[in-house]
Amino acid sequence: MVLAIRPTIADDVPAMASIEALAFSDPWPATSFHELLAHPFARLATATDESGGVVGYCIMLRAADEAEIANIATAPGNRRRGIGARLLDDAIAAGAAAGVVAMFLEVRESNSAARALYASRGFLAVGRRRGYYRSPVEDALVLRRDATAFQ
């Protein structure tokens, strides 16, 4: 089970990149995580287990009063344990504290588990990006959570 959700540190990046490679067909390289750690508009949070091992992460990017969940993933052996929900809730709370009035994300149309999680947190479909994902090619649904959902 998750012991903590905390700010990501550079030492977390190899584990994050490993989870990324297992979770996504078009994974970000470790350099992307390292670069985001240096940017004030990026918020990286890491979920750790009781031994301190990284079991998930969430990346939120902020611009003015809007935010995007750019990436959220849980290690395959730790799925269906509420880790993604805790990471998402943490990002939503951080966004609310920062004055975010709208939060966005993209999700594979076929990812019913993620779509159910996002819907349970007030995200609604507002658009579609045709052919957004590769391997396999699939549309992304653009989801939005408005400020009213933050109250």
C-alpha cells in the first residue's frame, strides 16, 4: 500500500521512467522527467510504498489559472489499489490551492478504468484528439474539470 505521496526528487526518476515504459506504448524518456523537475510550472508527485519504493507518479503542468494532468501512472503490480486515485486527488488539491479554475487531461478512449476514475472526480469530456495515441493508434478524449468541481 502507499505510504506517502511526496514531491518527486531526482533519485525517483529512474523508477518513474521504468513505470512509464511499462504503462505507455509511447513512453517519455527519463530526460523529460529530469527537465520538468527544474521548471516552476511543473508539479511532480511520487507515490511510495512502505519500503520507500516508487509505485506511481503524477505530473501536473500549470499555466496561469489552468492546469493539465500531463501524465499519471501506477506500477503494473500496484494497480487497482487506489494509488492513481490518491495521486489524482493530490493534484486536484494542489491545483485548487494554486487557484486553478480548470484542469484538463487526455485519456485513451478505450481506457475505461482511467475514464471511470476521472469521471468520479468530476472530469467531463469536452473534446477529442483524433489519432493522438500511437501503438495502437487511437483517439484521445480531452477531459476538463471546472472550478465548480473544486469547491
